[in-house]
Amino acid sequence: MQTSPSSMINQHTLEDEPDSKDLFVTVDDPENHITAIETFVTYRIATKTTRSEFDSCEYEVRRRYQDFLWLKGKLEEAHSTLIVPPLPEKFVMRGMVDRFNEDFVETRRKALHKFLNRIADHPTLSFNEDFKIFLTVQAWELAAHKKLGPGFISKMGETVRAVASTVKSIKNRPDEFTAMSDYADIFRQKMGTLDKISQRILKELKEHLSEMKEYSPIYTLWSGSEQELAEPLKGVASSIENCCKATEGLTMGLAENLLPALHEYVLCAETLKSVLKRRDLIQADYDSRVDALANKKADREMLEHSDLSFTFGAFLGKSTEEVKQQKQQKIDREIDELQVDIGRLEDEVECANSNLKADWQRWSINMRSDLQSAFHDAAENNVHYFERCLATWESFLASQQTEIDTDKNGKDNA
Amino acid sequence: MAGRVEVGEDEVASQPGLETEPKSESGHNISGNKSTIMEGESCLLKKMEINVSEAEKRTGKNAVNMQEIYTVYLIETRQVDSPNEDENSVPDTLWRRYSEFELLRSYLVVTYPFIVVPPLPEKRAEFVWHKLSADNMDPDFVERRRIGLENFLLRVASHSALSRDPIIYLFLTQENGWKEAANESGFQAKADSRLKALNATFRVKNPDKRFMELKHYGDELQSVISHLLRVRARVADRLYGVYKVHGNYGRVFSEWSAIEKEMGDGLQSAGHHMDVYAASIDDILEEEEHYADQLKEYLFFAEALRSVCRKHELQQYDLEMAALDLTSKKQQREELATGTVRTFSLKGMTSKLFGQETPEQREAKLKMLEEQITDGEELLKAKNLECEDFVKVAWADIERFKEQKNNDLKEALISYAVMQISMCKKGIQVWTNAKECFSKM
């Protein structure tokens, strides 16, 4: 089902300012793209906007999954402590499903649509430059732009720092972030389990449905050898068939609403953890500088009272006073540098913490709203399912009741 | 002397389409939770209340002197028109085990081959879905067997022909001695051999069309009900899975609610409803077993139906054989009398080779044949009558059975619908409650 940007103008999403939404994005029209080297799927990204940052009000581009991965990476880089929405997983060869399978592509398309919309609704992320480029430039331009980004080396640097600072970051972490980390752990566990439970229910429902489809024809078959019983038997067969249809509706609802919603939050849970880690890294950086400053200051203290007669400078023939002065100057310079760095990093930590906390709040509100409505709708689906089944059995019963009444009348009049 | 050929084609088979008046039964339904039992005009049930009220385990030694555990069932009887008929009158009781019921039924089937004898509940648990054990000692199985045995006795006791048999009365009221009485009737000897019955099925030439149709119907009924029961068991198994997995939601919601401030309460109460939902399937499926039992009864009734048809085939075959025998004897007489050999026979060959017999020998043979033919004609008449009687009485009982079957199965289907409706209503309630909890989150 294609939802155009214009149709979305009337949609009410649960973001901060629904009335002032000025950026609408849709993902649709998956197509197989075949080149000499490889085959992949591209999706149409349609954008409608009134924002002044955009040169035009409408854009249409085609993107593949790799491009989405790139965008996510850029967003995480630029806003390391904001919660970037999750992407659907990379393709994993699972049995007979191939990556061009219709269901797989459709599920992915829906998830990609959600991904872009969550970014578009985010007060900070939606103004990211790379996001704008993603939405507006043609494929070849994007390829060129991608090559300009910080490359391999900076990613390496991040990993090294990460390893070095893990121990420190746990020591100095403020309590509130520890609490958030604990929350993220448990949330990830629970979401994973809920996802598994829901998938299991879908599987059991489908198997129940396939058995029921075998069940009703037997009643019809039986009615063929009966006279008086033919009619009630056919009635039972038809009621069971109606229940089959109702079950199909139920499974569809589950597969299209609850399951994708839960799955998205399973992926989100991972994002929470990595966002907290990145914040920890920033803090660790700052902390290590602070420690370095303290060490340097201590060194300077020591210098005042130290005997420099055995230093290299003294060996060269310099007076101890000269050596002392040289060292003092060096340390002072280093102290100054460190203090500048620390000033900068302090701001960074402040920013990171407040961004994270604000976005965490925002994310929490959205999570509650999303999951509440997903479960609520699933419950309503179940109510509808049982209502449909009830109606068909009650009408069967009513038909048998009138049979009994006409029989009675017949016998009385006979 | 031209032999009067008294045997003709039309005398061999009993007339199909014989007008028979079905015995009308008073369609009197017993109230309560027993299935629609129609009481015969003068049946035992009118004079006596019968219950199979309890089951107990006993230990004893079996036929090969090994210890075994078996179940016995308590049969309670109470006279209806007794002078002190009050609610507190103590019933007469005795204990019987399943194998005794089996013996009783065998006796009835042999003694009344023209009656569709009510079946016993199954010997072993069949068509089970995973939760029920296929073990005969399982309490649920024993309970359902108790109900089935009571149903069997009620059906027998409400049948006007069957219930008049004194053996039934002995079975219900006398702990010892009924077996001896039954055995004295010599029913075990009267039982038709399986092989003989099979032979008759293939060789009978002119069976009553109605019985053939009935046998075909019995086959179809048996096949369709067993298929139905098998698939129903699979559907039940899957439904059980769906409901039970929902129980996991309860646990996880509860764990999740511990870390959520705003959603905590809503999740907890929603989880509780999921637990209720998951637990509800046990009762639902237990009730559905009653429906399965009602179907099973008619699965076994189909066998009883086919048994009556087989008896007819056997009788018809015997009749045809007797007629054939008579015909051949008459032919032999003719040949002997006229001296012509119409058909090839060993006699003819040997007489050609070794010369014909003496007139004295021929005279003696003729006399013997005449006697045999007279006997044969008597036998044929008797068998003809036997067949006609059988068809008349059997068909009457079959009509009674048909009406009973239609009523019982219709009621079973209706009660199945009622069960489904109750299940749907429970589902609506649980999920509406859960929906409420979610919306308050």
C-alpha cells in the first residue's frame, strides 16, 4: 500500500509538535536493480517539505539498504549521544527466504519507512545535513558525497579509545546513567522475550489455522451421506470456515502491527546501550584529561622541591636553576594545553549528558505510546476475532432453533 | 414323470421392499445430563433407576496368576415403583469391571443379531491430543469410561426387546451367577465365525438392497467420524498451544513492569488477564472431550450397524445355499429317474465306464433322494421364514436407530456450537479487559 507524503499530512503521529510538521517522507515502490556486478533492491524515497533549508518542496530519489546504513552511521557520528532510530537488520540467509522474497522486502520497506519518519520527526536529527542530502540528491551525487566522509582511521581511533576507557568509564559514571544502563539491559531482555513470544503465537495460530482448514470439509463430506443431519452438518462446516477466515484476519493483524513494533524496540534496546557507551567514552576522555592535569600539577609541585643534579641537563653542564626553569616552563605549557582541552571537553560532556537525557525522555514517551497502542490494537484484534466467531456460531444455533420449532409445530399438527 | 420344480428364482430370496411397520417408540427424553435416550414401550428403565456412580482401583490375580491393577465400577439400581419411594432410599449396588461389560455385550450381540446393540465406551484411549494420556489408569479416562458405561446400560435398559432379557436384570442386580446364566444360553457356540461371515459377504447373490445400502452407509459413517475425530484432536492440540503461549506474556509483563514507572500498573493487570486466558483452555478442551465421546459412540454404533447387515448377508447366503442344494438334489433325481445325463457328473462317467447300476440300486438311491428333497424343502421354507422375520424385525430396529441417531447427533452438534459460543464469550471478556489495561497504561 503506497502512502504518499500528501496523504500523510493528515496523519497524526505521536511526536512533539504534530501541528507544525513540515517534513513528510515515504518509502515505497521496491524494485530489483540489476547491474553487471550485482543485483539489489532500491526503494523510492518521496519527500514533501516546506522547510526553507530545502531548495524545493518535493523530491524523489531511489536508495538502497546500504545508503540507509551510511545515513545511520553519519547520524550516530554527528550526534553521538542522541538515540538514532534502528534500521531493520541486514539480510541473514534463513532457510528458503531469499533477499528478493516479497514478504521480506515488504517488511523491510515498512521498517525503512518508519526509520526515515522517526528521523524526520526528531527535533535535532531532522535538521542534519547528511539527512537532507540523503533525501534530495541523485544516486551518483550521493556516491561521491559518501567518499568525502571521515574514513577508516577515525573509526579505528574510536575503537581503541573505547577499549582503553571501559574500566575508567564505569568508575566515574554518574548514578543516573548507571540507572539508565541497568534499565536498558532489562528493557533489552524483556523486549527480546516479548518478540519471541509474539512470534511463537503467530506460528501456533498459523498451524491452528491449517488444521482447521482440514476440519470443516469433513463435516461437509459427512453431510453427503445424511438426510436429516445434512443441514446441521453443513451449518457446522460453514461456521468453522468462517472462524478460519477470522483467524486469518487475526494472524494478519499480528504480523503487520504487533510484531514489527516489538521488533523495532528490540533493535532500539541495542541503540540505547551504544548511546550510553558513547557518552561514557566522552566522559572517559574528559576524565583522563583531568587526571593528566592533576598529575602534571603534582609533577610541578615535586619540581619545586627536587634535586636536579642527576638530570640529563646537569650532565650536559647546565646549572640546576636552568634545568629547573626549562622543566617548569614545559610543565606550565602542558598544564595550559590541558586546561584548554579540559574546558572544551567539559562542555562536550555537559552537552552529551543533557542531549542524552533529553532524548532519552523523548524516546521513553514515544516508546510507551508506541507499545501501548501496539498492545492495545492487538487486544482489540483479538476481541474482533472472537466477536466474529461468536456471531457465526450464534447464527448456526439460531437456525437450528427454528428447525426445532418447526419440527415441534409439525409434530403437533400431525 | 416330470419333476415338479418347486424351486424357482423368486423363492430363493426374500422379497425386498417388504412392507414393515416400524415399532413406534415413545420419544421420551430423559432429563438431566444424559444424552437423549428414547424409552421403549415396556422397557426396564421404566421400572428401575440405573446409575454407574463410582470407579475404584482393585488389585488381584489375572489369568496367568500375575498381580494386576484394574478398575471396577459401581452400579447402583433403585426400583421406581417401590412402596417406600423416597429420595433417601438406599440403592442396591454391586461392582463390575469393564471385561464383564464386554461379556454382556457379546452375549447380546449373539442373542439378538437383528438389533443394533449399543456400543461400549472405547477399550483404549484413541484420538488423543497431547495433553490427555493414553493410559487406561488416567483419572480423566476412567471418569469418561464411567459415563460411557452408564450410557450403555441406560440405552440397553431403555430398549424394549433387549431390556426384557433376564440376563440383563441379573447383571444389574446379582453380583455372582450372571456369567453362568449367560454361558448356559450357549451364546459362545452360536457366535458366527468371522471367516464364515466374510465368505458370505463375497458370495451372497441377492441380498436385500436396503441392507446393502445400510452397510455402505455404516462404512461411510465409520470412515468420516474417525477422520473427524483425528483432525479434531489435532485442532485441539494447536489451540492448546496458542492459549498456553499467551501465559508467557503474563510473566514477562510482570518483569517489565518493574522497570517502568508509568506503565507498571497497566502491564501488571494486563499480564494477569493473559494468565487467565492461558488457563481457560483446560476447561474448554475438557468439555470438548464430551463432544468427542458422543461422536465416538456413533463411530462404534456404525460397527453395530454393519454387524446386523453381516448377519443378514449370512442368513441370505445360507438360504441361497440351501436352495442351490435342493435344486441340485432335484436334478439328480430327474437324471436318475429318466436315465439321462444332462450334466457332466462322475456318476455318469463311471456308469459309462463300468456299466450302469442295477435297478435295485437305483430304486434305493431314488428313495433316499426323495427323502432328502422333502427335508430340503422343509428347510428352505424354514430358512425363508427365518430370513423374512429377521429382515422385518431388524429393519424395525434400524428405523428406531436412525431416529435416535439423528436426534443424538443433532443435539451433539448443537452442544458443540454452545461450547464454541461459551469459548468466544470468555475470549471477548478476557481481551476486552486486557484492552482496558493497555489503554490505561
